Amino acid sequence: MAFVATSLAEFIRLLGHDAIPAGNDMALSIPLAVDAGLGELGRNGLLITKEFGPRLRLCKVFTNLPWSR
């Protein structure tokens, strides 16, 4: 998980944007994932998705990369 976040952040930096990989040290992953629409907050405090249920590992990359659809 940490390797993937670091690798993705490095790739974004090579594109010329800022990127900071993070676990739960900078911000809580589950509330951000719920706000992003990735799943719902379960009674057990875990992120619940339709495809994987509660079996997820979350990490994030903070970046200024422009977003488009």
C-alpha cells in the first residue's frame, strides 16, 4: 500500500505536479473515501463497498493535478 502510494506520487511529480503520499497520518482515509463516493461507512467503522465489502486497504495521494471527466 505504501509502495503504491509512493510510486503514484512519484509518477505525478514526473508529470510536473505536486504530490504527497499519505496513509492515515495526514487525514483519515475512510471519511475521504465516503465523500469521494467509493462506498459507505459501516456500523463497524469500516468503509463498505458493493464489490469488496469491508475488505479494503486505503491510502491516498494529495496532489494539485487538474481533475477532468
